[in-house]
Amino acid sequence: MSFEDLVPVRPGFGGFDFPYEKSQIVFFGAPVDITSSYRPGYRFAPARIREASANLETYIMSAGVDVFEKINITDLGDIIVSPANLAQTGERITNTVKRILIDGKIPAIMGGEHTISYFSLQAFADVVVIHLDAHRDLREDYLGDRICHATVMRRVLDRLPADRLIQIGVRSCSKEEAEFAKEAGILAYSAEETIEDRRKIISEVKEIVKNSKIYLSIDLDVLDPAFAPGVSTPEPGGLSTVELLKILKELGKLNISGFDIVELVPPHDDGTTSFVAARIIYELLAALGSKNEDH
């Protein structure tokens, strides 16, 4: 299966690569590294996530399943990035996601900076976005840019109503973002709330979204820097890896139509964050695989 906007890589995620036609989850990397305002280096992230994934066990104890016995995946490789042209790169992401959706499969994107979520979501007509992040990413513009890592969810809301965005784990924003979020009525759970009452929050989210199509966007800085040091903008006071995995185990039971994992910056990582990213993906795949078995 040919995708002209991608460069194939081998091995793919997990070292397993089923034929595209038989796959249920379709991975691709989006090594977009254009709008960084602090730590650059996102472009190395997809390769590091793949490397880590090949060195983790695929049997997930929390779910009691071997991921690749329950679900078929393929990895298309990496989107071709035009370093001086974010719009052109974004169009390639959108077109790739559209094609995956048309083929009845779930796109899974390994970033890359968080702007990739905006371009991916252009392909979805009707979806609820669950956004796990330290930051609200709701600025109207940042350092003169309307589309960048700090404005991505504001741009998403140019197309989606505010009640289609749920933010979990947030603990940092500007005064402008706080005022906008309050006025728009965006549902958000702070990191402190999430840590103290995870079960209640997950129950509320499930009741709100019911069987709606879900796009899950995971910025690795939702984790405390003690657990994920290799991110673009570390923010103290975040979730532990165990807490995040427990949340994802439950969110993975929802009607997931697409997901991304973003903001890994390997030059500032000791390898810990790459392995966390791969483990997060395995947790989601285990939940999705278990759901398929139930049906």
C-alpha cells in the first residue's frame, strides 16, 4: 500500500508490521520540529519511540493480553516534513489521516510537536477531543504565530464547539487562556484533581462522551518531569507514569477513532521518556484489543 507523503521505515512500531489491508491501527511518524519556543528536537521522536517499543514486552500485565495477539497494526513510516513550510507539512498529515479513516482504520501518530494534532483533526468531521497535557494550549497566538504548539487547541476550537474538548492533567496557562476557557465553558481537570480523584473523573468523562467518536491527544508533559524529563516544556506537579497508565487503560475502552502522542524531545532525554511513550501506546493498544475481543 503506497502513501506518497511518507518515507517508509523498518522496523516499524514494536518491530511488528502486518499488511496494511489487514491492520486495524495504522501508525505513522510526524517528525515536525518547526514551532518550538524552548527545546527543539521533536524530529527525532518517532525513531526513538519505535526503538523503545522494540525493547518492551508486548504482554501487558494490567490487561492480561499480548497486544499483537489481539490487534493488527502497521507502521507507514514518517511524513515528509518541509522545514520551512508548516502548512504544506500539515496538509500531508491531514491527507494521510483522511485516507486511513476512509479505509476504516484508526490513525495513530507519533510526534513531533503538538501542532500535528491540529492537522490530524482536520480529517475528522465529528469527534470529541480528550487532551492530556500540562498546558492548555489555548492562546490565540504565541510569538506571532497563530498555529504553533501553544495555540493548537485554540485552533482546534475554530472548527469544533467548546463542549467537544476535555482537558485532563492541566496545570499551566496564561491569564488569557484561563479567561477564554472560563468564558467558553471548556471542561478541564487539573493535575491535582486528576491525581486526587482519578476514578471520579474517568466516570464523569465516560458519562459525558458516551459512545461519541474520541480523538485522544497525549502530550508527554502531562507527566511530572520526574517521570518524563525529555519533553519540550517540563512542568512540575504532574501525573506519575502509573497514574497515566491507569487513566489510559480506562480511556482506551471508549470509542477511540484516532490518537497521537507528542512533544518527546530526545536530545533532552536519557531514554526514559521514549520508553514511557512506547509503554503508553502499548497500554492503549491492549485496551483496544481487549475491546475488540469483547465484541
